[in-house]
Amino acid sequence: SRRKPLFIKELIKSILEGNHTALSRGITLVESTATKHQQQAKELIQGCLPHANNSIRIGITGVPGVGKSTFIESFGTLLTQKGKKVAVLAVDPSSTLSKGSILGDKTRMEELVKNPNAFIRPSASGESLGGVARKTREAIILCEAAGFDIIIIETVGVGQSETTVHSMTDFFLLLKLAGAGDELQGIKRGIMEMADAIVINKADGDNVKAAKLAKTEFNRALHLYPEKESGWTPKTLTCSSINNEGIEDVWNLIEEYSTTVKKNNYFQEKRNEQNKFWLMQTIESALKANFYHQAKVKKELEKQLQLLQAHKTTPFEAAEVLLKITS
Amino acid sequence: SRRKPLFIKELIKSILEGNHTALSRGITLVESTATKHQQQAKELIQGCLPHANNSIRIGITGVPGVGKSTFIESFGTLLTQKGKKVAVLAVDPSSTLSKGSILGDKTRMEELVKNPNAFIRPSASGESLGGVARKTREAIILCEAAGFDIIIIETVGVGQSETTVHSMTDFFLLLKLAGAGDELQGIKRGIMEMADAIVINKADGDNVKAAKLAKTEFNRALHLYPEKESGWTPKTLTCSSINNEGIEDVWNLIEEYSTTVKKNNYFQEKRNEQNKFWLMQTIESALKANFYHQAKVKKELEKQLQLLQAHKTTPFEAAEVLLKITS
């Protein structure tokens, strides 16, 4: 209803036509911190929203060295062969333009980057995970409006980034390697519980036996957890990204998942829940920031924390003092 | 420094002398929602605080039927035999005066309730877990001021209550039963990760073999988790509360834990972190409540959630609209 500047109108039109250059420009606009750009980005999102939401959003995580790029290259190429359009985004709060992000080195996905039905975008840079998350969620909308069927969100798993990616995707895939000894040691808290599938990569050559063993161990571990709200039982698979083995099984599994959760309505419920989560999250971050950023609050907080440490006040008494400052 | 009413001065004095009746009255004051009582409670806490903090706070959880009361009866009695003073509190957000709380039926701890070195107090009633948590934390201060060495906080594990108890205790103990089939099925998410020890109760009669098996399974499961910040490796024990077997091992384990974390300074660090957590938690709850309780926010939130569900706005756009209402 509102009059949009010609530039944004044209950008929306080009994105809806699936133009990759326009999509890139749109994401750059969304990522910009300039006030002028933020207003334009809002209008852009508003124009793209009615055309979004028709995709499967897949979160992929795994430690460095697990072969995420090779897996996505192989997996993404397969999907394009099946007639899908694939977008790859990344959530990597530590990345900056100078340091380069996990997807910055695009040569690691040599084939996919040249594929006309694939779109690869490095992680938005930003100091806060919240900021990167918001930009990524908005980039998803633009990608969907541009006609991408499959949105892959990759993360290296720094800090809370898996949780963040989990809360913006439909399916969460944990990439693992088979190794010597206890396969399960060192898995970050909570990651296994979030996974809809564990895929053991590099199941090739001398590694095949170890990968099969790891599969058994992970499967046993997955059964320790209570049933998922989705009604889906997480599964473990093995694959070799470099040999293109087992990749199709991963896609079949995701399609099986998708069918299951679309039938039982969990797919839409989860997206609604995710939207609500991000709404609440954004509000609460703002409320906290507004409170704690006040100079007088900062000063009093320091004082109250010292009193707490010296057992001269209780957390509740200290909170009351702090809340009274601003009321 | 401030003049306290005579009544509070005398109550503090009696509590510091270890008078159980005074302690009971003090906790009742802390639990009261009357404004007049809340001011008195503040003065009471202030008077007790310098004498608090010298205890080990032990959180105990387990599903109904696991034998929590019998375990605490046996464990508490042992501790008093060792010259300790033991207080038992409960966090049970669902309890009300009419329904009675888990510790309401004091006859379930027949011995302990008559023991002059033990103090048993049912859960504070309250609609919100936050409210119950605050009252319990303040009751801990009073118990410590009254000279109790060991504070046991029991919970039935409704909703988030384990997390709450975990965040106010030094040591977290999960009581389990050996059963047929997979021992680990149905453990609530995250509980195992919080546990410093798993104790398999009712390891007596025909149950001994199953309990040993369960011990092995739980030990294996515990090893799936990454190392704890405390440097402590959680352990699994078996015991029979009715036969008083293995109870001393539980206490030895807790003493071992206590020695370890006092040496590496984690004990004090954790308490400081817990205080900070409750301070922040209290502030953030208040900020949220102040925001969401406004009629105009409620009305707009409903509208924005509908727009979200219809894909007519994004979570971030909706949050901005809501935040503008009050600024």
C-alpha cells in the first residue's frame, strides 16, 4: 500500500524473477547497518514476504574438518540434478569481512558455485549472534521469494550458533566423523538432542568400518532421548561426500521427514513457534538492552554485584534496588 | 544500621540461636504475600545474611515412586548421626495448601521429623516457579543462619523445577530406579547433564542385579557428556534406603565433591554465578512483566501474532511495532 521507491520496486521484481544478482544486492541491503538502507530493507522484505515460505530449511552443523563444504557441494549438486533450486547461507557470528567466513572461500564448493540453480552466500558479518541471526532469517525470506526450494543454513557451531540455526530451520542435520575410541566424547551439550539426523561423513576407504561402528553408537545414543515433539525418530546415516555415496539417502530421509511433519501439521506449527520465538526474543533483547545500557543502571549494577559477592544483599533485594532506579 | 522493630530483632536472635519454632515463623514471614510482611521479611533476611552461606546445599530430584522421602529420611538421619544439622526444603510449584505438598505428609519422614537436629519444611505454595524459587532461596538463608550445615532441596521435577533447584544448590543428585528394559528411556531432557551423581535407589532383594546393571548403563551414558566446568566427573551409585545400605557412600561422594570444588575454587564461583543469575533473572522477569502486562501491548501483540501467522510481517518488524508503543 505504501509507495516504495522505484529502486526497491525493481529489486523486488528482479528477485521474484529469480535473478541472482538482484538477490545478492537484496541481501547486502538487509545486512547493511546504515539507517537509510534499513528502511529500504524493510520495504524489500515486505515486498518479498508474500512469496516466501515455500521451502525446506535445512540446518547443517559439524566441527571444522568434518567436511561440511564437501558435503554441501555433493548434496547441493544432487538436489539441483533433481530440479531443485538450492540456496546456501551461513550463520557464523565470528566471521568478519577481514577474517573471511566459512563460506568466504567459495572455491571450496567449486561445482555448486558455478551451478545456475544454486546460490551461495557467505555469513553476514556482525558482532552479535542475534544480529547475524536476524540478517540470516531475512536472507531466507529473500531466497524463498527468489524461488529457492531448499535453503541450507550452515554453521560451524561457535557458541550458541547451533541453537540459533536450529530455531530457524525445519530439519537439523549433524555431520560427524568416525574416529578412534569413544565416538560420542566431546559432543557439545544439547546438539545431539536437536539433531533430526546424524550423518557420518568420510565413510570411505579405510574409514568404512569405523563409520559403521560410529553409526551404531550414535543410534544407541539417540535412543536415550525422549521422543521428539515432531513424532520423528532421529536417524543415523553414513556417507562419502567425495565419492558421492549415501548422499541420496540423506535427501530421502529429509523427504521422509518432510512428509511426516507436513502430515501431522508439525511443520507449520514449528514455523509458527519459531516466528513467535524470534518476536519474543527481539523484544526481550531490546528491553534488556534499554535497561542495562543506562549509565546509572551500569553504575548501580556494579555496586550491587559487589554487595552480593560480599553476602551483604540478596539477588532479589539487589534487583529491587536496580529496578527502582528507572521507575 | 536501620532500626528494626523489636519483633524482628527477637526473631533474628532466636533464629541465630537455632530455635526451630523461630525458624518456622521466619520462613512463614518470607513466604507471606502481605506487603507489611514483605517489609519485615526484608529486615529479617538482612539480619540473617551475615550468618548464612556456611552449608552444603544439595538438590535431590527423581520421579514420584523413586523413594525420595525414604532416601532423605535415611540420608538425613545418617548426617545427624555424624553431628550435622540437616534442613529439608522443597521446590514444588504445583503444590498448594489445599492439595498438600510433597513434604506435606511429614509422616513419610517419621524419624527425621522427630530428630532435634533436623528441620523439615514443606514447599512454599505459589502460582509461579519464580515465586516459589525466591521464597526457597530466602528460606535457605534463614536455615543457614540457624546453623544448619546441610540444606537439602527436594523437587518432584515438575516443569522447569529441576533447573531451578540446580541453580540454587552446590551438588545435584538424581535418584533413579532400576527397571526392566532400557534404563535411560524417558529421562527428561537435560537432567542427566545437570547431575553430579546418579543414585539408584531400592537396590535390595530381587532388585540388586537390575540396579547393578542400571549403574553400568548410567555410567556409560554419563560419559557421553563433555567434562563439567567443576572438573568433577559425575558418578553413579546404588543404595537401599530401607536397608540403610550405600547411604554412607553417597555422603562420602558429596564430601569428595565438596573437597574438590572448594580446592579449585569452583564452589564459591558457582555460588557467585548463581547469585548473579538470580539477580538478572529477577530483573528480566520484571522488565518483561512490565512490558507485556500493558493493555495496549497485549492488544497489539495479538494483532502482530496474527499477521505473523499469515506471513504478513516478520518477527523483527512485529517486535519493532510493539516496542514503539511504549517508547
